[in-house]
Amino acid sequence: HALYSRVKALEPPERMQVLMSASFPWTRRMLRAPAAGDFWQADHTLPVAEGGGCCGIANFRTLCTPCHRRETDALRKRLAVRKRDEAA
């Protein structure tokens, strides 16, 4: 990931400027000691909660951390609606 490589090579004050200019949500840990997992994460294309747990590597994709957070939030909403509908 290009942003991770760039940030890792910088000093903390410069890291913050780069992350802010990229509109990437940052944490203090990212400024002190950036790790690849701060910038991207593995995601199940078909979520485990929706039947994707026993799939192979084809069910994985990499997403930037903010996109993974959005996907997870959307999944939680879908699951909450499903649970509510099943209880009705």
C-alpha cells in the first residue's frame, strides 16, 4: 500500500500531515509506529455471518481500513434488521 510505505518512511509530525492531507483517519499509534494493518485489512467478500466462513481464499479481499469499517458497519445493520424481522 503506497500510503503506508510513504507514512512509514516519515517522522511523526510529517506522518500526521500526510494522513490528514489524504483524509485518512489516523491514530496516535499510527503516528508513533505505523503498521500495515492500520492501513488495510483482509475482508470476507461474503461475510462469515452470511455464510462465508468455510470459503477459500477467493472469499477474501483487501480493503483500506476506513472502507473495511464501512463494510462492517453495513453488515451489522443488515444483521440487526434481519434479527428484528425474525423476532417479529
